[in-house]
Amino acid sequence: MIRKLLLAATLLALAPPLAAQEVARGNGALLRGLDKVSGRTTDMELGVGEALRYGRLEVRLGECRYPADDPSSDAFAQLTITDRSRNVTLFSGWMIASSPALSALDDARYDVWVISCQS
């Protein structure tokens, strides 16, 4: 609960500068996954509306946005991450490339974060 309140407060603090920026929508996103057991990282390209399997997880990209005037500066991806073995949603929301810990997947084995949007 406290984590969600901190996230909401942080997003509100960021809202004025982001609202002033014009954003563009990407056709996909580049994500990176970490298997904490093996130490192996995997880069994953995912189109908007698509899903892929990463270990026991299903990662679905709803949308990817980035600043229109500086596409390489940041990425904001709306993701839904489900544990297929338990049929439980582990993450549903926006991940921000420049602040991966702000809104992160909470899983004992896997980390997934956003690298960039793709046109």
C-alpha cells in the first residue's frame, strides 16, 4: 500500500513536466529480462498488442510512448505480466525506462524492464 502511495505521489510530481511534453506512440518496445537464478539477461522485442513468454511469465505490451522531440531520452510502456504457472497477474501498469525501480515487477526469479520504444 505504501509503495503504491509513493508511486502515485512520484507520478503526480512528474506530471507537470510530462504533460507539457508532446509524446509519440511507438509500434513496439525493447524490453530486457533478467533470470536471477541463472544470471542471464534476455532482450525482447515486442509489438503493441503482442505477448511473449519469458520463462513462466507472459509479458504483454499495451502501449509504448516516448517524448516526440527526443525519442532516445525515455520510454513509458504499459505492460501486463502474468505468471502462467499460477494464472496470476504479477504486474499491470506503466514502466518507465529512466526509473525502472519506480514501478517494477515484483518476482522472486525474474526482473523485466523497459529499454526503449520502437517505431
